[in-house]
Amino acid sequence: MKELIIAFGLFLFIEGILYALFPSKMKNMLKKLELIQDSQLRNGGLIFAIIGFIIIYYNKT
């Protein structure tokens, strides 16, 4: 559980740094996100979830 909290903190840190350093670029990126089809977002999310699972799985063993 401790690792999960650390991972979540790291996620928030990275997101916060990106918004603090590049606010206008992050806003532009979010606007472009509306142009992407739902199926593309779903497939990309699934791919990243699988990659994340594989990384976690191999680091646990």
C-alpha cells in the first residue's frame, strides 16, 4: 500500500510540474484532446494500462 501512495504522489508531482512549467502548452494539449476519437483514447489508455501492468508485474517478481 505504501508503494501505491508513493506512486500516486509521484504522478501528482509530475502533473503539477508540467502545469507549472508549461501552462499554455498544457492548455493547448487539452484542447487538441477533444479532436481525438473516443476509440483512439480508449485504445491508447488500454495500451498504457497493459504496459503499466507488465512493468509492475516484472518488478514484483
